[in-house]
Amino acid sequence: MFAIILKIILCSSIFIAVYYLFLEKEKMYRFNRFYLLSSVVLSYIIPFITISVPQVEEKPQLVIEEAAEQITFVQPVVQESFNWMNVIGIIYVTITFFLLIKSILAILSIKKIKGKKQTYQNCNIIITEENHSPFSFWNTIYMGKIYLKNNTIDPRIFLHEKSHIDQKHSIDLLLIDLLKIFTWFNPALFLYRKAIVTNHEFLADESVLKGQFNVTDYQNLILEEIISQQNPSLSHSFNFNNTKKRFIMMKAKKSKFSLLKKTAGITVLISAVALFSERTYAGNSPKVLLSERIAEIPTQIAGQDPYQEFKDILAKYADLLKQEKYTEFSNKVTESDKKRLRELYSLLNENQKNEQKITFFALPELKKRIPTENELKSFLDKKNYTVWIDSKKIENRDLKNYTPHDFSNVYISKIYPNARTAKNPQSYQVGLMTPAYFEKSREEGKSSVIMGFKRKGLKKESDTIIPRMKSISENNEGKNTNIQEDKSFINAEYPNGMADLRKKIGKDMDVTALDPLKGEIKATAYVHIDETGKATHITTSGDNDLFNKEFLKTISTISNETTWKPATKDGKPIASVLKIPATMNFVRP
């Protein structure tokens, strides 16, 4: 979004700079009006234009690998943090709302002007008792009664205002005003409005002078009106006080370079389309080959070894990880170390990731589940259940103050003996979420990356990650960190098998969109599949952002037209995460 905003500001700034440098002083008012309107509209369209650029590429080999990992994780303590994006959002909405109200009031102030309505030379006129200087808005001219003498209006004033109406100049002003309301942060719009209003006056003056009126007399008339009161901001006023430019242009002659300058203006518009639009690269579709796992090369970034730094950080907690004390590890690892581990993890290759006991992945989307009456009653048993509401531990008896519909989510997890504590000796822990906390957690979870711990003893052909959800606790006690092989679990699958999925990815993935690269690039897709077989969330990570984006696009397209075979536990469908690693190997033909 910030990139698009920056492109809009750059485009509009370049366009208006070209106008003031080359076009403003040229006596080609209609072209200038076209340039101003088309350039401001284009500056808001260009960042969304995509151009396909032909390109000859190296022929890559795409390898969709098989992987085996099952993951459990301990959720971190939820911490409130100051969010600058929320502040920026509030500031934007406040200013936009203020400008919108201001614009509406400006229009209403014009519409509320009272006076005698009449038709004068097929034009709507409102004659007011107040001494309003002549101005026009939309299809009506407003003026004080002193300007109507013997039922006649000075033809120069009338022609000036009528030209504003005939040429529909109010539409230009409303367009700029609308853009200013919603993109007030674009400074170029203030220059655009000034240029458009001035150009309108040039056009109106031109219409008057075509009537063979004396230029000096007309200029004197304008000077007399300058001392009059100002009129509403969205109107066109006869006494527009940028007199110096108007007087100069009244006597100016058409330049012999006007055609050249028109060409320069059009050239700038076309060049901006090419410069600021998005590009995709198209070429002959390379042959995509599917093969088994290939050797991987450690990633080196800017002369540093992220793998070594990753291991150095984990070395501080080696004893805890070796003994699989994951709850204690989650409590002791610092936020700075956790953040750095997450950053470095995305830079590791698949072999390096597979060596680690920890991993990072996106949370599956929370599903709404209201507890039953019987469940709430059973949770009153404090010998078997420890209860958390919105990440805060409560006394079991406090549940008597709640009904099932006071909650939007419930999760019950078994606490294995090696994970129980003296403070929380119960066999089960229950996490309950109120509606507000549930919506907040679900929204935050869409962009959350969680640290998890890999299970052992899975079969090689497995492609599925099982996130074991835990209730959130302020002190991280009572977490289920028992890591055991679950033989009652059956992996999620593509309807026709994983081999067929790899073939479909190889067939559908548009590798021609990638920049020419050498060697190998890797990516991994994580497909969150709910108990109905629907893909609810998909993320990718890997070495190359463009490859990640294309891989994500392919997996998303396949998922949109697929009902997966959901994972099952004890014969019942459950939500799971399917992991799909891929390697792109670029070789020269």
C-alpha cells in the first residue's frame, strides 16, 4: 500500500511539474485542460497497471518435495503493544471526515443562497438582494441585483460566467475536491487545483475576447471587481484575483513551440505509464520437471551466515531444548532472541530447518465454537480442569456466572504428566474466549507467526503439520508440551494423492514470471485445512520473494477449486496444516 501511495505522489508531482515548466504559459488552453485532468487521473491509475514484458529466460526445473513434520507449539503470552498503524488510521479518517464535511457544507452554502430565479439568454440566473460578486456553480450564475440594470447584464460578465457553465468547469473542481478529500496527503493536488482554476479563467477570458471587446476595458472591469467580497470555494468567480497571469495571457500569442510542448506533455504521460506500472515477464513456457529431493546449499546473505547466527542464539538455551523442556524454553527465551530467530529461520534452507527442534509458521484461523451446557457444568470440577477465560486463569466456580453464549470459542487440551505442575496438577485445561476477545484473537492470528516445536517419529511420506492449540496464559504455566507420536492421526491429502498434487503444481505454476536466476531457490507453502476439507489460510516462505508469490498464487488457485481430504484423529476430521516444499533449479540450456 505504501508503495502505491508513493507512486501516486511521484506521478502526480512529475506531471504537475511538467505543466508549470512547459505548458502553463502556452496559449493552448484546451490542451492544457486535457493534460491537467488526464494526468491527475492517470497518476492514480498507473500504479495499478500491469505490463507484460517479453523475456527470454533460463529453463528452470521445479521440484515439489516430500516432507515429514508434525508440530506442536506453546503460545506466547499476549502482550499489548502500541500500534502506530492504528494511530495513522485514526488521523487519516479524522482528517478525511473533516474535509468531507467541509466540502458538503461548501456546496450547501451555495444551494442556500436565496434570490430571484430567472432565465437570461437561455441560462439560469439567481439575482440576490445581497451584493454578491458574479460567480457560477454547476449550471447557474449567481450575482447581486446591482449587476442587473434595465434587465440587462454586462455582456462581458455574462459571457465569462456562461463559458464556465458551457464548458462544465464545475466538474473539474469537484473531481479535484474529491481527490483532496480522500488523498489529502498528496501535496501535488493543491498545485493541481490552482492550475485548473487558473486554466478555467484563461478559457473564460478567451470566450469574452472572442466577442471583439476591448482588452483594456475588460481588464479595467476585472480590476474593479477585485475589491468585491470573495465567493464560495467550489465556484467560479468573475473577480478571480490572479490578475497578473490573466492579463499577460490575454495579450499573449501562440508560441511556435506549442506543438513541441504538447508532444513533450504526451511523452511524459506515456513514459510514466512505463516507469511506474507493475511489470510481469512473459516468455516461452519452460519445461517443468518433477523429481525427487535434491541437495541443498546453505544460504549466505551479505557475507553473513544466518545458519550460524541461528545456532549461536539457540546455544544459549541448548540444555532446555535437549531435554525437551519446551515450556521452560518459551518462558526463558527473550523477545529479542525470539524475533531474531524468526527472521533468521526464513533464511535457512530446508536441510537447515529440518535439523532444528523449533520452527515458525502461521496460525490456522480460529473457528467459532460455543460450549454446551454439559461442558460448562463439567468444567466446574477443579480436580480435573484448570480454566482460563481470555488468557486469564479463573476459579472453576466462577463459571456459574456464565452461560454458553457468553463465549465464542472453547478449547480443551489434555495435560500429560510430564507437563503438569504443582500449581496446575489437573489432567485437562480449558481455554474459553468471550466474543470480543475471540474476534481480536482471530484478527491478530491472521498475521501471526508462531514458534513451534517439532514432533518425532513420523513416517517419511507424511506432508502434514498438526498444530496442537493451547490456551493462552500470562505466566505460560499449564501448557501441554508433551511430544509423542500420535498413531490415531491420519494426514490430510489432496483428493487424488500427493503425487497428483505435485504434477498439478508443476503444470499450473507460471515459472516464466520469475527473473532470470542461477542455482537453486526454495519455497515452502503451508496450507491450513479445516475439518471440512476447505483451505482457510495459505502462506509461503522461502529464498526468493517472487518465487514465494508465484508459489502462493498457484497453491491458492488449486485450493480454491479443491476440497481436500481433511486430517483425522480417532476417525474424526480435524484441522491441520499441510506443508508443501518446492525447489526451483535454474540451469542454462
